[in-house]
Amino acid sequence: MRAMILAAGRGERLRPLTDEVPKSLVEVRGETLLERHLRNVQAAGIRNVVINLGWLGEKIVECVGSGKQFGLEVVYSQEG
């Protein structure tokens, strides 16, 4: 089974936080939203994840990389 995490949004309602950080990398209680999702996906036994990218997507790739640190295999889908 594969999970898809939708992380392409701009996060208009979280501005000005999202002017320089993608919405999925905003921290809540010391953990980014994306880290929380990846941890929960891994705990559910899913090992393959697709993350779609949009606003500041390169920062998401820098943070997550291959997903190995989360025990996952992550691939990316860039929105045009």
C-alpha cells in the first residue's frame, strides 16, 4: 500500500508563517506537520509515500529527502 500526502498548498491563512516556509513544514509543539504525518503513516505500516509539491517544494525535499530517516521510501510529485 502507498500513501499520498498533499503538501503543495500555499497556506494563505497561516501567513506570514508561510511566506518563507511551506505549510507542511510549520512547526506545532516542536514537530512539523509533515513529520507528524510521516510518523503516523509509518506507524500504520505503510512504507511507500508520495508527497506532492508546490509552494516552496524544494524545502520539503531538503527536509524529508528519501524518507529513510522516517523508515519510509518517499517519492515526489511536482505540481505544475
